[in-house]
Amino acid sequence: MQQDVLLEMTEKSVRKWVSAIMDFVPIDVKVQDSNTVTNTFYTEEQIKEMGAPKEKIPLFHIDLMLDEETSRPKFSTSAREVVGSICMIFEQGIKSL
């Protein structure tokens, strides 16, 4: 009985976490060039229709920069760091259960 309750709580927590992460995913991304990237999110009206009245904001801010040594473009944050941060938050949530 207790195992069922714990399993249900864990599954509910994971679903909420996935939902929270998905809130930050745009419905469309258009990359025109290295300086122009347009993310499209649901409008406020669409959000109200879906019953989720919350503003969409980026989960991460990653800049495209010019490496001073090599004069090559690079990202301000590596993909490994972004994925590592998400996994760490997830794992801490699971451990806290």
C-alpha cells in the first residue's frame, strides 16, 4: 500500500516536472541568421483557452559569441552544461521524495 502511494507521488511529481520543462519549449523556432532567432509561443488568448494562464519565458539564455583566441563562433554555455543542469534538478527532486 505504501509503495503504491510512493509510486503514485513519484509519477505525479515527474509529470509535473516534465510539464514545467515543456512550458518553456516554443511552438516554433525560426533561425534567420546568427543574430536573429525568433521563438514563437502561444498567445495570451490561446493560453487562456487552454486554461494555463502563465507567461512563457525562456528556460535558458545562451549567447552566440566570438572566441577571442580562435575567432570562431561559440556558445556561452555548452550543451553538456544545460543538460547537466536539467538532470541535476531532476535528480534532486527524485532524491527529495
